[in-house]
Amino acid sequence: MMDLTKISQQPLMITAAICGAEVFRDSSPYIPYTPEELAEESVRCYENGATMVHLHMREADGKPSQSAALFGRTMQIIRAQCPILIQFSTGGAVGMSVAERADALKLKPDMATLTTGSVNFGDDVFLNAPPMISEIAKRMNEFGVRPEIECFDSGMVDAALRLAKDGLVQLPAHFNFVLGMAGGMGGTVAHLDFIRSLLPDACSWSVAGIGRFEMPLAQHAIAVGGHVRVGLEDNLYLQKGVLAKGSYELVTRVSQLAQAAGRPLATISQAREILRLGL
Ligand code: KMH
Ligand code: ZN
């Protein structure tokens, strides 16, 4: 068992969100699309300190997809090369049906996201009406896939706790706070401190700061004992005007911040323990 008595020494989990569904090669040529590219980037992220990869799928031309065949092929190539934990998105892209979003859960990835509310998303709405959320949660339970509860706003924590009362989510759970997206909760340290204060004891959390909020929130999470998600899904830039050549460069930056703060990086087995995935 890990000794978690000293926050500053708790192993840090870094999740790499390597492609998302809303960023394309006209914004950055470094976004992976094919299973081979996604796997190659996942391995690079693992080699630079990531413990988990958050996956969306793309067709060859970059169109967002939730194809179980693509997820399966990508997972197979990754697993042949490295032990990084694999998390599927069930958010997919704006406008996808629940059936489409949840289909690949049958492949039993290590984890999958579960967004517990709707949020404005650019000019669109990322729709997660209560019956949709319950349906995805049920499918996750059916296949024994642990959720990462994805919160774009603080009310989504409350919604997750209601799901737990209804027996659809098991506590303690792991949460990811996506902060700083236009339409969602802001991306300051005060926003993060508020939303994390809502979690019941023993829940773990990570933060994904969008755009310019990515590294300041990562730095704060490292300091207060949280975990971090970075990657091209959330932010394309290593610094102002300089594109990251892949999510691995952002992972490397977080690894360096962790080292400077005295937080060791989690091994895969430590991450499994923190996330209650079973060994
Ligand atoms: N692409 C967004 C609409 C998730 O991965 O679970 C939803 C999203 C959340 O990215
Ligand atoms: Zn995502």
C-alpha cells in the first residue's frame, strides 16, 4: 500500500488527452487520427510520464467517430507496446447519440468518461440529459468499466452524487474537472479550489485546464495533491505561439513541474490503486 500521508509525495497521475473530437489538422498538424498514430502518440506519452491515455477516435480524414472497431484496433496496438491505462471517451462529439457514444464500452477499457450534465460547448450544446447519463452509467456497470466523472461545472459534481445515491455510480470515484472552456466553469485556481471542495472524502480528482489555463491549473493540482490531464484535446500550445509537437511535450512539461515540486510520477500499479481499478 502507498503511504499517502504527505500530500506533496503522493504519486501524480498524468492523463494524456491526445486528440479529442473538436480539433483538426488545420489548427495543428500534430493531432493523431488513425489507430496507428493514436497508439504511437500514446506510447510517447507513456514514455514521458503519462499513466493513462484518454481516447477519441477519428476516421482517416479526421471526422470524429466512436467506432468500436477503431477503438479496438487502437487499444490492441497500444497494449502490444506499453501498459498505459486506456480510457475511452463516452462524450464523443457534440450531437452523437447515446448508443453511438457507449457502443465501444463492450471492449472493456480500463476506464471511460461519464459527463454528468449538459454544457454549452462553443456555439453548440454538449447534451447530457439525465436519462442519457443514466443510460451510459448503466452500460458502464454492465461491462464493469470504472467511470472517470467528467465535470465541466460544479453542478455536475452534485449530479454525480445523486447518481451514487441511485446506485448508478460507486463512491469513492475518480473525477476530472474540465475548467476554462467557454460555456463551462472558469479556469482559475479559485474555480478549481471550489469544485474540488465539493468531493466526498476519498474521491480522487484530476484537472484539465483548457487552453491557457492548462499549465497554471496543472501546477496548482500538483501542489495540492490532485492529478493532471493535458494534451492536444485541451490545448495545442507549449507556449504562446508555439504549437506542441504532440501531447507528449505537454506531458513532459507536467513531469518536469512534478519533479520540481517533489511529487513522484505514479507507476501503472500505483495508478490502478488510486483509481480502484483492481490489480
Ligand atoms: N468532445 C466533447 C463534446 C469526453 O471525452 O467524455 C465531449 C468530451 C468529453 O470530450
Ligand atoms: Zn474527451
